[in-house]
Amino acid sequence: MRIMLIGAPGAGKGTQAKILEKSYNAVQIATGDILRKATEAGTELGLKAKSFMDLGHLVTDDLMIKLIREKFTQPGFSQSWIMDGFPRTVAQAEAFGELLDELNLKLDCVIEVDVERPLLIERITGRRVCRNCQAPYHIKFNPPKVENTCDYCGGHDIYQRDDDSEEVVTNRLKVYDLQTSPLIEYYKLKNLLHKLDGNLPVEEVTTKIVNLVNEAR
Ligand code: AP5
């Protein structure tokens, strides 16, 4: 499986990528998770990224492209992946296309997870995340099976992301419209894009993604 999930903040990319990662033995490449871990660890990348993330702005293309290139060129890197949060701009998409060509890899398909705006805001402001493995939950729609315990790793530190306040979310949605949504046309022109209704419950969205992936491969 080599797929890319595109969608506004809160569309459910991370939720779906985590489920698919488990059932398809694929690696979730979640750039937001990588940056948050780097920020917590106080690395150079994390320190550079934090100021952008706190305001809901995108981290610069050169930093993100370098990060993805380093991952994909690591010896033994998985041949099966789910892109979650990268690319975010046309420049990142172009660089990613070049990287895949260099590595002789083909993208199976790009899936746009489309969700109505008011629901996006409700999802983000109610989101909680496992600090250890970054699995996303929701206080109302998708709580952990056992209170304050991560379904995936058993961790007990489930917290609210700094950028999930309503104020920052508004900015993140603007940034999505301006800088990321052009990717929809970009991948449509490459005949790779499939749009699905992300307003549906988690399990129904997963089924739709699995069907699309099976058709595309
Ligand atoms: P990132 O972490 O990638 O955030 P995002 O794209 O804004 O996406 P989210 O994590 O908010 O949403 P999601 O679609 O994954 O939704 P989730 O599954 O959690 O990026 C954060 C920041 O990092 C960026 O702002 C930027 O600064 C930087 N960054 C990252 N990548 C970058 C890049 N490539 N270039 C530059 N900068 C970059 O679900 C949301 C909630 O809804 C959860 O509570 C979940 O439980 C619930 N939910 C999910 N699906 C459903 C459903 N079907 N029904 C009901 N509830 C659901």
C-alpha cells in the first residue's frame, strides 16, 4: 500500500492512517506527529517548527522536504506507507514526486477526506491525543475503550494538543484553503485523486478507503 491522505485539519487522516497501518502492515508517515515529537525532545527541527505550529502556520517547505527525503532514503525503509500530512503545498508535492521517481516507487492513489466545516471544528476542539504513540481520540465521537488508556499502546497520558484551540484551528483551516487545497487539483490532473465522504463514522470511512485502495492497486 502506498497512499496519501489529504484533508483539512480534523478530517480524520490520522485516525484512518493508524487503523490502516495496523491492518496493512504499512507505515504511517505523519509529519505533524514527527514535528510534535521533535518539539518535545527539543531537537533543532523541533525548535524551528514550534513557532510555526503554535500559530497554525506551515513549517517551511525546505525543512519538510529534507525530513521526508531523509526518511525515505534510510536503509531498509518500508515499501508500504500511508502519507498523513505531507505534502501540504504544491512545492512539497513536486519534490515528493521527484523523490518517488528517483526511488522508482509509484503512488497507488491519493484520497481526499472531505468533511463539513462545523464538524471539523467540533472534532478538533474535542480531540485528545496519546502522548506516547500519538493516536487520536475524541471526547464524544471516539473515546478510548478504557478511560485515559490508549487503545494502541496502553499509555495513560492522553492530552490536548496546543494547536487545537478554536483560535488556532481557524488559522489552520485558512492555511489549508490557501496552501494545501490546491493539491486536490494537482492530483486530479495526475488521475490519482479519489474523494470520499469523511463525515461518516470512523468504520465506514475505513471501509471506503480500503475499497478505493483495492481498486487502485
Ligand atoms: P498535523 O498534525 O498534520 O495536523 P492537521 O493536518 O492539521 O491534521 P489533524 O491532525 O488536525 O487532523 P486529522 O485529519 O489527522 O484528524 P484526526 O484523525 O486527528 O499538523 C500540525 C502542524 O504541523 C501543522 O499546522 C503545521 O504547522 C505542521 N506540519 C505538519 N506537516 C507539515 C507539512 N507537510 N508542511 C508544513 N508544516 C507541516 O481526527 C480529528 C478528531 O476527529 C479526533 O478527535 C478523532 O477522534 C475524530 N474523528 C476522526 N475521524 C472521525 C469520524 N469519522 N467520525 C467522528 N470522529 C472522528
